[in-house]
Amino acid sequence: MAERTLAGTRFGFESIRGRLRLLALGSLTGAVAGMGAFMFLKEQLLPWGVTETLALALVGVAGAYTHLLAEDLSESIALALIASGIGLVVHVLAWIAPLWILSYPPPARDLLLPKMVGEALASGLPPYVVTFYGAYFGALLVVGYFEP
């Protein structure tokens, strides 16, 4: 097992580019996962011909891709944490977006916002976390088995 020391860390432009790469990949996979979880729970908003299973499969694909797009295991873990956090934020923002898209008065928004955030977290967190991390760890095991 390799140790991480100060001499092994990168400073300079390579470090900034690596962090921006993590943020970009985490944002993209997280946005796909968050919208997949939102579509899974709001099946009345699904396009014609798309099922809830396909929407949940998007979450799984995003979870698997977080490991497949990483260069090494430490980057994979960081990417999974970033992607899962951003995906959860995207899911909650999509859930509460009607408060600002539709013409709700500000006092009604203040009353409805905590309820809608609670609903988004309570109904979306279990399937999102289980599917995202199930696919992530599945890809981690399969790639780890076949990688020399």
C-alpha cells in the first residue's frame, strides 16, 4: 500500500487542473444522477415511452461512471463523493423549482419550502443512495477483479 506524503502531492497548475477535472466530472455525473432520481420519483413528468426503471438506471449509470472515469482509486472516491453530493443538490433543486417557476407569493414560498425540501430528501434519498453507491461499488469490484 502506497503512502501519501507531501512529496507525492502535486502543486502548481497540474493540481489545479486535476481539481477542476474532478469538479467537472463530478458535476456532470451528479447532474445525471440527480435528474434520474427526480424522474424516478415524479413519474408523471416522464417523457412518453420512458419508464421509472430507465430513470433509475440513469442513477446507476452515473454511479458506475464515477469509478470508470477516474484515473486511480483515490480520485474515484473523491469523484464519487462530489458526484453524490451534487446529485442530491440537483434532485432537491428540481423538486423545489416550481416554487419559483410558478407565480407563488413570497409568504406561500416560505411556508412550502421546508415541506418540499423534506419531501425531496425523505422520498429521494433512499433510492438515490442505494442505486448510486450500489452501481459505484459494483463497478469498483468488477474493474478491480479484471484489472491486473
